[in-house]
Amino acid sequence: MKPPIAAYAALAVLTGTAGPGFAGDCTPIVDPSRSIIEYSGASTPCHYKFRTDGSGDELVVDVTVRDALNIPCPGCSVSCELLPISETLALATCCPNIVTAITDASGYAQLGFRAVSGRGAVQARVVLHCVGSIVLNTETISFTSTDLNAGAISPVGVTNLFDLGIIGSSVGTATPLAPPDVYANFNCDDAVNVFDLAFFAGGLAVDCGDAACP
Ligand SMILES: [Ca+2]
Ligand SMILES: [Ca+2]
């Protein structure tokens, strides 16, 4: 049976060997509580709003990996994956829904998502791949996009009349807005109205084919 991650780490310390991917002074005992994971990039206060060509918000994930002695860990592979949860109303991505980077000399790596379809909430899961796989952090992210139905009727990434119909069904809804109507309120003010169409209109002429994937 494969030993658990903690056993690997203890063994590595006892024998003075570092696990794959470790460099510098970092010990093999990565400490999620000392590592820093920050999410940013929402241009409005209530959710991230994506366009499938990437011209909307970018969900930026800044990761700094540190060990139990608070020493930064360079040379570690970290990934972030977007996973559907019960609050996900629709979700698809034009680019892979998992991105990976290697931490630099400061133990830092940046990950990002732009070309996302759907609406609702999604779980961002940050995993470290140095000794086995360690979940560093999970975060529930509220999001929407111009491709509101995430291709449930039309192809993924396409913004068209089906998506406009979803917005139309939320126009005039009593406030405070709640799901699912809140996801048609692109600008996060107190109503779904003509002002939300400006962002929506920017998604009409673009689709997954216009996305520049990392
Ligand atoms: Ca659509
Ligand atoms: Ca609005």
C-alpha cells in the first residue's frame, strides 16, 4: 500500500532527502497553512464576468508555497482546477479547466482562467504536486459569462439569442437579486436591465475560437 503523504514527508526529513521538485532550502514538509493563495481579477463586486474569447475578467490565482519552517519552496508544480459544485448552473471552458505552473525562486507561481462559459458558482482547487498531491486550498468562486447557458443549446462558447433569453427572464425581478437572476446582473447594480446588455453585446461576435489558451 502506498504510504500517506505525511509519511513520505517524515521519511524524507529523516533520511535527509528532498522529494521531487524541491530545491533551495525548502524542506519536503510543505505547510498549506503557511502557504498563501489569493484570488483576484473580478471587475465587479458580486462575481467574475467572463467572455469566451478571454476579453472579460481573468480569475488570477497567486500561489506562494512555503514549508513548515516558513521557507519558500521553489521548483514545485502547482495546479488550479475549476470544478462544478451544487451551485453551478452551467459550466464549460474553452481552454483546459486545469492550469499548471512551477514556483519560482520565491516559491511563487501565478495561474489564471479567462475563457469560461456558464454561470453560478464553481470551486477553484489549488493542488501542489511535489510529494504526492496536496490540496493547498479550495475556494468557491461566483461567476457569470455572456455564454450563460454554456452551450446547453448552442455550441460551447457561443453567445446568442438563447443566452439573451436567460437575461430577459430576469429583467424586472424584485431586488435584492438572488440566483439565478443575479447572474444576469453583469454590472452588479440593483437590477437586470439595459445596462447589462453592454457587456453581453461584447460576447456576441466572439466564441471559443477567439480564445488564446495558455
Ligand atoms: Ca450560449
Ligand atoms: Ca444590472
